[in-house]
Amino acid sequence: MRLLMLGGTEFAGRAVVEAALGRGWEVTVFHRGRHEVPPGVRSLLGDRTASGGLAALAEEPGEWDVVVDTWSAAPRAVRDAARLLRGRARRYVYVSSCSVYAWAPPAGYGEDAPLVEGASADADETDYPRDKRGGELAVLDAFGEDRSVLVRAGLLLGPYENIGRLPWWLGRTARGGPVLAPGPRELPLQYVDVRDLAEWILHAAERELSGPYNLISPQGHTTMGELLDTCVRVTGGGAELRWTEPEVILEAGIAPWTELPVWVPPGSDLHDALHGADVSRAVGAGLNCRPVEETVADTWRWLQDVGGVAPQRPDRPRPGLDPEVEAKVLGTR
């Protein structure tokens, strides 16, 4: 199989490239040259946002079995790449997001749930939900429904994470001491290890799947308690988890998801949207999710290998709770 990866040097793209190399695929990566590509790939340089930025891709001879694209800004960048490649690739896999569903999706929402309005394949950057939906529309326009796979990903965790959610919890538990643990312990979580996402994408390409798929673990794959207990055990920092009721956290003005990564209060629209998707279609099409212990341990190992500080995307806010705020809520100041 021949893969063209648009991006491929960070997080999800890198996981796809490494998985493809592991399968013995022939891999070409089109990127801006800001990061090194794994050995064994053909590298093409270009900036898809600039005038003439796709020149290296246009001049490259040959065809590909599948294109994988993770773009999350202006949809017109996806439009331009998809139009250029529609006669040179058999299938286009676009890594979209569950954010494309109209707010607020009910718990148990499937791929047929209503989608955000106002998205366009021709748009400049607007907001994340409409940008991702615009990217979907761009792919569908160029490749049609039968040659497109829309991977509507949810929370992504695992090695190479450049958003900072799991790395923050690992760093916090490694420091030890009392830790504000957002309850309840049994709060069900949905996420997907980025390597499981990558393997499913390649599987979908091999099987010539098409259409939209919610790509997250089944509901309740793990819980907040299991996630944080594993972080404590893996880091060995002697952290003391102090489970705190959601009402106390919200009354303190602490923002779910951003200041306390991964966590959102139970019974909220945000929890239904982020941890309540129906993923039966993806599971039926071969999605396998590794246990939380493996995701946490491997991410901690990678974090240590890079010096303990995870890379951070400049276009995403850095997550985490201010130590002073944590101490005040816990009464340890």
C-alpha cells in the first residue's frame, strides 16, 4: 500500500506514519519542514496555506492508495489538496472531529446526528467545529462519498501528545502531594489512544471503507478514577488523590476540560458530547482499544524520553490548574 500523509510529523499524523511503516507500506509525507520525519519515508516540503505551497506535491510523480489528512484550520486548504489529488489517489481519509455535530448532541449520538450549520469548503479559518465540517465537505466534493472516510475523532491521548492533557496529569501526579481529583471516581470516560486511531485508519484504507465514523473508545472504556490511579502508579510520585465533588470544583470557578484536563461534570451537555458518543459503527468496522494502563505507561515513558516536557501546539491553549487555586480548594495553603 502507498500512503500520502499530509502532515505526519506530530501526534496523530506521526502515529499514522509509524503504523504504516510498521506494516511495510510505502510512505510519503508532505509537510512544512518544522519537524523531522521518521526514517524510511519520502519527504516533500511545502506550506499548503501559501500561494503555490502545493507545488512539490503537484510535481511529485505517481499515485497513492490512500491520502490521510489531519488539517484543522481553514477548510480551503483541504479543498485545494483534495482537488489536486482526486485523480491520483484511490481514497481520502480526513481526520475530523465529533465537534462537527450541532450543539448539544444527546448522549448516545451516532453519525446521523445533526451537523453544525454554516460550514463551507471554501472558507478561511472560522471556528473549530465549522472548520472541521468544512474540511469534510471539501473531501466529499473532490472524492465523493464512496472514496472518502470521515474519521470523527474524540479525545485523543497517547505518546507524542502536543495538546498537553494527559502529560499534565502525569506531571502533576509525578510532583506528588495532595492532588485535586475531580469526581466522581466512577465517572465514565471516552477517548482513543492515537495509535489505535492510526491502526483503524490503515485498516479502513485496506478494506476500502467509506463514510463517517465516530472514532473513540466505547462509552465507559475507563473512568476518571482508573485514569488518575494509573497516573499515580506509573509516575511513582506518591501523589495523594483527594476526590472532590463537581459542585465544589465549579463553585471555585475552575473550568472543566481546560483547567482539569479530560474531566467534565457528569450530567452536563459537555459530558454527553465528549464522553457519550455511539461508536458501534467503528467497533463493527474493526476498532480495537488498548487498556488505559498501556496508554498511560507509554505516554509517561515517552514524556521522560523527551526530557519531561511535552511539545505544545501554539494554536491550542495550555491545559492545567494553577497550583495556588488547587491548594486553596483543597485547604492546603
